[in-house]
Amino acid sequence: MREIFKKSILILAIFVIWQVVCELEIFTQYILPSPIATFKTMYSMSLSGELATHTIISFKR
């Protein structure tokens, strides 16, 4: 149980640092999009079916 908590905190910290780096505009949005933008795009692509299509194509390579 304690290991799961530690791993969860680590993952959360990575996302927070990623978001802070994006908010500070250390890198352009083109090079490093924010996690919020990434998840929004992933969500919309999964609803449209694009995500599954692109994933299948990538696995066939």
C-alpha cells in the first residue's frame, strides 16, 4: 500500500512539474504541450475514433 502511494505521488509530481514548465513558457507549446492540452486532444481524438485509428497504424509499423 505504501509503495502504491509513493508511486502515485511521483506521477502526480511529474504532471505538476510538467504543467509548471508549460505555464512558465520555458519551451514553446509546439515543443512541449501542457498535460491539460495533451489530455484534451487525446480525449477528443478518442471520441472521434482517430486515436484508435492512429494507434493501430502505429502498431502495424
